[in-house]
Amino acid sequence: MGRTAGRSPEDTRRALLDAAGEVIRTRGINATLDDIARHAGVSKGGLIYHFASKDELLREVARTLLAAFRAEVDSHLDPDDTAPGRFTRAYVRALLAPAQDPAAARRSLALLSQLSTIPAVAELVDADTERFNAELAADGLPTDVMLLVTSAADGVSSAPMWGASTTGPEYRRLEDRLIRLTHEPSLWQSLPWSS
Amino acid sequence: MGRTAGRSPEDTRRALLDAAGEVIRTRGINATLDDIARHAGVSKGGLIYHFASKDELLREVARTLLAAFRAEVDSHLDPDDTAPGRFTRAYVRALLAPAQDPAAARRSLALLSQLSTIPAVAELVDADTERFNAELAADGLPTDVMLLVTSAADGVSSAPMWGASTTGPEYRRLEDRLIRLTHEPSLWQSLPWSS
DNA sequence: GAAACTGTACCGACTGGTCGGTCAAGTTTT
DNA sequence: AAAACTTGACCGACCAGTCGGTACAGTTTC
């Protein structure tokens, strides 16, 4: 049998990538190639035709995920905002928005952390992290303020991983104040930190 | 062949638990029963005698891990400290102390997140999280301050997972200021948060 | 324009190997 | 002797990756 439907190879490839993400999210990293293939309407042989090995498939899934997150942050960049802290604000908003759907956030985080056990993927993640940190560091905010704000955002976004819910109004309030700190970092810096 | 050495069954059990943690930390959740058993100086059959299934073994490992973390927090409780925020301070210190060995922190987090893919373990983790959150909420601090402080601590402790290093002096400074906020929550609350 | 040829996309039976769990038998402790 | 403990050969399920094929879509030849 030849091409199953009027589907282009690129479509198939993407379908496989999507299916892999979905299946791994529910069945863990031990998901079967056969499972993933079926889910994409393809046989295992067809999958292997597009991705030479399971590792290669998972690496591509990770790459897609990281790219999606980066796009998410970019989409939160305010075009009218040119003040220092502009990127940090987008970062915070991107991290705290999905906090309203903790179940989904948990699945995504679990997926990435599972994938990170593959050395090649861990390298990708490390590189991406480094790039984010560099951009954050160059965002024009005092290091201490930037670190507080991004750490808090990281904390909220990782909370669902341990089963905590992050939907309450106190989280919205926190987001609001973190954003405000990036607008007026002096608020934080001028506090009487004396011993 | 019977008992290998003058080791008591309880010792063997503990050795198996330790070996499981160690092997899984390096080889992932797919670590072999045989591997774990050998590492503890026991055969696979011997392992199964003590833990009926791999799931049961992993569940015990998770339980041990969670207990260890709780003990870690407890060990950071200052006996002379009776002011509000006492528990929060211990929590922050417990989370930021291992931040000085990010590699180890990463392995531990990876281990727990791997284990969390087992439903029974996920339940354990959820229950533990809930208990921590309840204790933090009852610690006498304004919700907003407690949330900021613990979120930031969570963020720092989860950073190694993505490959970030958390050894710099700016992290020590952050810890210092978070602790200080718990002593004087009014610092945060009295900031001009006006729109 | 049709027959012959070529390359891409895909199929699914099969192989080689891994691993969780069983079990009969042996050894030590009580 | 009974109970507790440990062994390692073995079974069966599962699974990644291989491989010989099939089916279409061009392309070339006559």
C-alpha cells in the first residue's frame, strides 16, 4: 500500500510529532512506537521512515516544546513597551498565564522532565535555559530584582508539578505585583535591608 | 545459599531502598530490578522477597524521599525562633541550602518527577504538598508575603532542573532578603501598590 | 501517449534482546 | 523441625528496530 490518504509527508511528520507529545503525556516516556504511530494514523514502519529512532523522535518533540514556549513568551511581549524589564514582564506573564490550568501545566512539565532524562534532550534544555537567562540578564533591571521576580514566577509555574493548585486570586495579585516591581525596581531596592 | 552475611533483614531492606534511590538517580526509572538488587548485594529474588513488585519498591523509595525532605525542613527550624513565619523560614532555608549543589538537586528532582509518573506516588506527593501548604498557611504571615517568599524559594530550587546554576552570591542575597521579609512582612505590604 | 523506469512514502511480520515476576530448592535462624 | 531468608534458572510479555515488500507519483524513453 502506498500513501494512505491525500496527506502530505510534512503533515504526517507533524501528526507524528503531535501524537508523540500526546501519548507520552499520558503514558509516560515508555510509550510504544506502535502506540504513537497508530495515534497518528500510521504504522510503526511509517514512523521509523520519518524518524530514524525513538531518540530522534523524542528529541524533535522536545525541540518543538521548547520552541512553543519561546513563542509563548514572545507573544507576551508588549509592542508599546520599551521600558527596561520588557522581556522580564513577558516572561512572567507567559509563566503565570498557564498557571490557571494547573492540570495541563503539570502534564507539560512532566513531559519535559521525562524527556530531560535523555542526554541529548538535556543539552537542548540547558542551552535554552542559558539563552533565556542571558536575555533576562540583559533586560535592564537590577540583578536582584530580576532574580526575585523570575524566581517567583518559576516557583508558581512549577507548583502544579507537586499537585498544588495555582488558580486562586492571590496568584493573580502576586503576578500583578511582580510586574509592578519590574516597572519600579527601586521599590525593592530602597527597602531598608539593614541587618 | 542463605543469608549472605550477618546482615539483618531490616538492614537488607534499607540497603535495597538506598540502592534503588542511587541506581534510579543515575539510570532513570527504567533501572533494572536486577541492577538494584546487585547494587545492594542481593539477588533479584531476594529483592522481590522484600518488595512484592517494582511498583511497591518505588513507592517506598518515594515515601523515603518525602520523609527525608520533611526532616530536612524540620532540621532548619530554629528552636529559639517563636515569631510568626518560623516554619516558612525553615522551608526557605531547606530549599535554598541544596541550591549550592545544583547537580545533586537536579538528580533528586528528576528522580521525584520520574517517580511521580506512577499514580500511587503522585498521590503521596500531592498529599505531602497539601500538608506543607497547610502548615505554611497557618504560619502567621500575611498570605501575600508567604506566597511571594515560598514561590521564590520554589523557583530557585527548581531552577537546576533546567540546567541553571544557583551558586552565585546573588542567590545568597535573595535568600537573605526573603528571610528578612518573613520577619517584617509589613515591608512588603506597605509598598505603594497603587495603580 | 503508453510503456518502462525511478524514487518516495508507507506497511507489517519478524528478530533479538530486555525485563518483571515465578518457583523449586537450598541455607540459615529460632 | 519450622520459619525466615536467599538464590538463580526460567517463563512470558513486551518492544525497538529491521527488512522485504507494496503502492502511488512523477520522469524518461520510444
